[in-house]
Amino acid sequence: MVASRPQSAMGPAELVQAAAMARRFYLEGKSKIQIAEEFGVSRFKVARVLETALERDLVRIEIRVPAELDAERSDALRARYGLRHAVVVESPADAADDAPDPENLGEVAADLLGELVTEGDVLGLAWGRSTIHMAAALHRLPPCTVVQLTGVYDAGTADRGSVEAVRRAADVSGGEAHPIYAPMLLPDPATAAALRGQTGIARAFEYFDKVTVACVSIGSWAPGISTVYDMLTEQEREHYASLGAAAEMSAHLFDAEGRRIGRDLGERCITVEADRLRRIPEVVAIAGGRRKAAAIGAVLRSGLVTSLVTDTAAADHLLLETGPGPRPALERADPDGS
């Protein structure tokens, strides 16, 4: 007596047919209707065979991204903060807790900008170590105008900092460059106002309302990880700390809940105004590291940022936060115009 085959098992002909259908569907990109016509069966039969092939491990589907990207954390972070794009990069194994943003964040951000920027866009770059790393890593950009969104740390860093970043991006894209040769922080509002009226700086400011994609950095209110913090006197630092300063972005200060504070500081700065920043369709922030995690969360809650490039050290903190999500932002137009 021949032993009967278990009803759940697939015979050799069924296995061969299932493998052939799976190859057509998953590797050759044929539709279920096309496969049904080829094999002389209904498309419902094809659907059942493909489902069975998955259940029996005849087909294995792998979703693979480059090793340095964490797709699961990226998707969770995007959903948690209502971001348009979130890209999480593996933190370097040897990174110290007090290390600045790793250079690989800038490299990944450069690739992201290559995706987001389209021909004819106006790209705005704000001061920050991470944006400087990003510009250095740029290898492709469609033709676009590049404008500087903030002044420089000091005159001595102009050709090594944000001015050079603007030039580099413009060279890669083949577009115009509009740098700002002025310090970010001035002694008083009158001096800042006078500088804003100078021809070169005024021309850059005219482009602020035309920016379609902006790249910014985020700093914590602590030495070494906020350019503005390092530029202020100790008395000024204590003053803004007493107001609840937790984060800084493009010379704008935020408390832990994402509310803007210290607006008087902006009057002394050469920088894009927060209201203009909010109207930019795509604002990409680049920041990582455990020490910046709380500051990143504060800026995300402000609603000024639409996309984020960060690392696993910061992402783990952000995903564990129990505070409020981002505050409602003004409706932004999709970069694709829809």
C-alpha cells in the first residue's frame, strides 16, 4: 500500500509551477493576469499559488538597505513626529557621548538632498558643522540657486564654513551662489540692521522667500554643541537658560516644548526669520548624538522642520520620549507641487 501524501504538502508538479509563477511575479515583474494567461489558470489561482509559495518558504522576501541605514528606526521616527522624511544612520561604534555630529550624517544628508532638490529649486544652507560636512560630500545636484541662510561664526571661518558650503553646492549644481559675508551675531540690533541693508547681504535676503529646500543644523544649549551658545557671553547664556533655552537652530532659541524664546536675540543676528523658515516647503535638519537628542526633540516639536537626518543614539532617545508631539505647523506645499 502506498502511503498517501499529506494534504498540506505540495507535489513536484505543484512546486515547479509555484516556483515558475513566483519567478514571473517577483523577479520578472509580470502581473497576475499575465501569469494566469501563460499558465492557463485564473488570476485567483495565481494569487493562491503565490500566497502558498510564501507560506511554504518557497519564496523569501528580504528588505535590505545599506548597512549604515536603520530602516525600522527611520520609519518609526517619521511616524512619531509627523515628518516627511526621516533617515537614521548607525552611530559610530567608537563615538564618544560628547562627540559632535558624525561626518557620516553629512554624507547621508548629501544623498538625501540629491533626491529632494529638483531643477530650478532654490536651496538654502544655514551655518552648522553638519551642513558643512553635507556640502563637502555633495556629488550630484540638479541646476539650482544656492543661498546662505545665516551669517558666519566669525569672519575668519567664512572661507572654511558656510560660505564655502554655499560655493561648493553651487559648483556641484552649476547654479548661482549667494553667500553672506557677515557674522551671524552682532553686538546690537542697529548694527545687524545696517548690515542687512548692505547690497550683497540684502540680495541674499531677497532669496529667502524663494527657498524651496533648506538644510539646517540643531544645537543643544551647551558649550561645543551650539554655535550661538559659544558666541554669547556667560551672562547672556545664563539669561537665555533662565528662559528655558533647550535648543538652537539658525540663531533661533526653543524651550523643551518647542516654543520660541529669546526673540530679542534674533534682532542681533543675520539669519533667516522663523516665519520665513516655516514657509519653506522642505526643511531638512541634520543633527545626531546623545547630547543633542533632547534639543532635536524640541526643534521637531516647533513644527519648523519637515525632515530629519540623525543617528541611532539620538533616535533611540527621541522614540522613548513621552512628551507632546510636534506642534501644528503652517500647511506647507509638497515639493512636487501637489
